[in-house]
Amino acid sequence: MKENKESPERRRERMRQEELKRNPGGNMRDASNRAQYGGLMDLVIGLGWKGTGILILVIIVGSIITSFFFN
């Protein structure tokens, strides 16, 4: 049995490229949205798992502090 040695990042990128080929109109809409707001996936990939965990922790702590002061 052949094992798939493709990394998750490469597999994700390959699937994204295949989707862009199948749906060019969606690609245009996605590109305009990313240009305006940025892409969450790009942020998560750039940060890595540690950075993403810290970002989630900061959001949770920030929401707790906000709810504490405004209630």
C-alpha cells in the first residue's frame, strides 16, 4: 500500500489550487475579499500552532477582562 508522504500544508495548497481552477468566479470574489480584509488562513499559517494558540488565549483573556469591566 502506498503511503501519502505529502505534508498537510502542501495538500491544503494543492486542494486550494484545484478549487481555484474549477471555480474561477469564486476565485475573483475571494481575491477581492482577501484584499480588503485579509485571509484568516494566511494569518494562521504564518503564525504556526504556537502563535495561533497565543492569539486565541489573548482573545479569550481580552473578552473576560472586557466583560468584567462592563458588567
